[in-house]
Amino acid sequence: MSAYRIEGASGEWEMVVGLEIHAQVVSNAKLFSAAPTEFGAEPNTQVSLVDAAMPGMLPVINGECVRQAVRTGLALAAKINLYSVFDRKNYFYPDLPPGYQISQFSQPIVGKGEIEIELEDGETREIGITRLHLEMDAGKSIHDMRADATFVDLNRAGVALMEIVSEPDIRSPAQAGAYIRKIRSILRYIGSCDGNMEQGSLRCDANVSVRRPGAALGTRCEIKNLNSVRFVMKALEYEALRQVEILEEGGEIDQETLLFDSQQGVTRTMRSKEESHDYRYFPDPDLLPLELDAAWVEELRQELPELPDAKKQRFMTEYGLSADVSGVLVGERETADYFEQVAQGHDGKLAANWVMGELFAALNAAGLDISQSPVSAAQLGGLVDRVADKTLSRRIAKEVFEIMFVNGGEADAIIEERGLEQVSDSGAIEAVVDRIIADNPDKVAEYKGGKDKLIGWFVGQVMKASQGKANPQMANEMLNKKLNG
């Protein structure tokens, strides 16, 4: 595998990265209260007495959040711990009313796992999962409403998060990006997190250090609250270079927590990095240990949907698609489902070409995702059939697709209404061919003089004269026969 190296004045360095992904659990209520979790609500309208840490209020575990965490662990091929414990992680911040966060430390609900990532050049790498634990989110401090005050919105306080911690197995920004996209895809496939990074339901902290290739691990810094894959990659690239410059100048890396300024493209110091003992973890006295039934866990395993890697292999086998094409189609579950509906009973390769070609381009231009497509999978499947059986030429098929995308409708109805059916009548095509040959004696002479590539020009003229309706294969064969006869 080709290695990502940072070229310093004194030689090569490599980055070592571990990521902590904070994924908001899909649930109608918070982790320890019945308060709703809807995004975009008015500030402080989704706060229970438990979330506000009022005296005497006790947390009650949300069983749906536990179920989603277990399903996620299973999808990550990780060990499910049948016995886990909730701890108090103690620190003070204005948007954390109790002065502690209920989390898991030494005994999380999910243990070690592993996922395989694939890079753009086709290389693969195994990234270890250290753990997945459940924890409650903090609220949100708002600093830009008044110059002399900070406002606090507790709508997020108590929302259930799954923190997915990787091993320090990542060695480049590209690997980090591939890892996050893979985790996000898995979460969205099983429906345990919507993966919306813009809304904050998927966030990432990155621990990064540098070292000489193969040397001992260096001192790490943590970059907090990265909310896009692009920002993660840019932050890692900048921070690794910053650390290399310090070390090459004879300095030492301070273990600290950083923020990434996405406008300037730089990291900035936030605070000195805490260690686990700084949080004074201890088991939460208000919550019993969580004990799971092995049969229930196995039941959840059996109920998991087909995951991206398995679906990719099936698409390659069942539809004869390449690894690259299959990889794109399975990236999002909605895209994979749409493609399968288009391909059902139709030409799989042709279906993939239309989904990844015309459909993706049209959706991108319109700013729509595939769930908002004006052309349904069944409608696109009908169009694919008319291309496969040569009712339509490729050019006319594109015209029909554009009509369907803008105005809706079925391919067959549009073809009939507008008289767009491909002409495959040999007599009709021969008449056009004869006319084109008769009208262009100079081109005929050039062709017969050795300019074989002019055959493409002749085919183009036939297609133009027939308004794109002539069967291009028949036109090509007839032209070859007459020009070479």
C-alpha cells in the first residue's frame, strides 16, 4: 500500500490519527428523559426537569437508544458487551446543568470491532474500532447574540449520542475521509443515526500526532467538533504540518485540545488536553448496570438489513457491475434501493449507467437528492427498457429523460405522443443514406481516398436528417456497404 508521507526539511514523517465520531441516536426521546429531540425547535422548548438537572430528578434509560447502540455495534462487526455501566464524567460548563455528563468509560456497551475502507485508488485498509459507548449530549452555548453575554439553549441537553472511537490506525486525510463516510453509510443503512453533519447529528473529534515512519507514537493533539468530512481532512493536513514544523525546529508538542478555523484553514488552541483522571469518572449511583439478554442481541443481529459491503458484492455478482460502480451505488441506501428498483427485470448495467449518468447529473443540477427525484425508479426502468430494445436511440432517450424530469410522465406515453420511436425500417434508412451519399460527392471521394474516419461523419448526417430516430447501427452498416461496395 502506498504510504502518505509528510516531507520535512530533515526527512519523512507520518501522521497517526484516531477519530471519535459522535452520532446522535435516532430516537423520539432523549437518553434519560421523555423530552423530544426534533431538530430546529425554538430554544429551550425541548427540556425536561431531568435535562435541566432540577433537584430530585432521576434519569430513566431509554430502551430504544440501547437497541440502536447494539444494532450499530453489530453492524460494525464489534463485540456486544452484555454487561455495561453508566458513569459520571465530571466537568463544569454552562450548557451542562448537572456539572457532569452521563457516559460510559471502563465498561461500554460495545467493544472492539473493525471495518474495511476503500480508497480512490482501489486500495483497502482495516480500521479498528476501540469501542462504542452511549452518552448524553450537552446543550449549546450561543455567543453571538449579545456582545456582553452568552446564551444557553438546552434543547440538545440529554440527547443520546453514540461515541464511536477508532484505533489510531488512520495514516492520511484520505483514509480519515473514507472512514467517516463508511461509518456514516453504515449508520444510515441501519437507521441508527441520520448522519446529517450540517445539523450536528454527526460530529467528529480527531486525535493526531506525527512520528518518523515506524517510530513510537508522538504526543497527540485533539481537534474538536469537526462537522464535515472536508473539514476533517483539511484540519488533519494542517495540524500534521504544524507539528512537523515544531519538531524540526527542536520544539515539543504540547498535548492540547484545538479548534479548527475553517475559514482560515488553521487549528487554534482551545485548552490543555484533559486525561481521563481529570474527569473523575465513577459509576452513576442513579443508574443500575445495563444487562442485556444474549438471545435479544442475536435477534437484533438477524434483523439487520443488508450492509454496504455485502450489497456491493451482490451488485457485482448479480448485475455484473464493476467494483467502482457498485461502490458508488451502495454508498447511500436510498441510492442502492433506487437502482435496484430500476434494474428489477431490466438490464442491470444499462440501469446503472442511467442512474449514475443522466439521473445523477440532473439531480445535481437541480440541487435535489435521490429521494426527491421527479423521475421514479419505475419510470426510469421503463425508459431503460426502450433503450435496451432499441425503440429509442441514446440521443432520443436523453431527450425523453429530460421531458420526464421536467414534466413527469411515462417513457412509452412520451414516445407515442411525440413520435420519437427509433426508425429501424431498412427501406426508410436506406433512402436517407442514399440521399446523404448523393448530396456529398466530395466527402465520398475523400472516404474512398483513405479517410476511413469519415464514416462517423456520414452516420452523424444520417442521424441529423432523421432527427435522431434512425437506428445508428443499421445506418452504420448500410453506409459501410454502400461506400465500400
